[in-house]
Amino acid sequence: MSDSYATNLLGALGLAVTDAVTAARTALSLDERACEALVLVAHNPGRSLDWLRRRLALTHSGAVRLVDRLEREGLMLRSRSGREVQLALSPAGDAAVRRLLYARRCALDALIAPLAPEDRDHLARLMDAMLAAPRRSRAEADRGCRWCDWPACGHDCPIDRTAPPE
């Protein structure tokens, strides 16, 4: 098998994963940025608007508009601590994240369903090695996990291992 064949397969698999996650997100009537923000805040409640802005690679005004919209939709809550705005999910936002991660899990489970358990284990080891290779900043690592069900990796996330603690 040539390297270009493996690279091509990886690209096709990447698109299949993207399509599956997009379909799951679309079924919940949430746009991509909203989902990313909700998942990040769900796993990091009390973080600042600037923290979220860096993870989503948004301008300050873009992050404010996103949080304004999520707050208007009843999905996110803001509180102030001095000059800093802290973010948390509302009960409706928490429910939306649970639905989103469940839909994502179902879509991705369908992609690996044809594999035998030992092949899934082997695939997991290969993906772990690939994701753990590059060094990342803390913000880049969190951005890499912006669609993840964070507890699924426990304390052994391969992306998380590539970044310094915050």
C-alpha cells in the first residue's frame, strides 16, 4: 500500500467524519460555532469570554456576538467577576450539549460499526499516536477538542497530552 493511498484514505475518512458530525449538528438546528462554544463551555464552566474567543479563533466582537446570541436563545449564561465575564450553560444549553454529543456519538459509532473490536482497538492506538505527535499551546489543544465528549478520554486525551497545563 503506498503512502499516497493511505493519505487519500485518511482524507476520505476525514470527510466522512465531518459529514457525519455536520449531519448530527444540523439535525439539532445549531450552527457550527454555537456547537463549538457550547461544548467548550460545558466542559469549562466559569471561563472568560476571552478564553472562549481564543479557543474559537474569533475576534472579541465576534465572541461577544456569539455569546449574545446563545444567551438570547437561552443556552448560555453570563456573570461578571470584576471586569471579566464568566460563561456557563443554562439548563437548556446543557441539554443541547447532551443531545449534540449523543448525536455525534451515534454518527461516529456508525462509521466504526464495520470494524471488529480488535480492529477498533488498533485504530484507536493509531489515532492516538497521530493526534499526540504535534506540540500545541493550551488554546490549540482545547480547540482540537471543541467537538469532543471530553469525559470519554478521561485524563488520557492524546491532544491534551501535547499541551502544557494552563
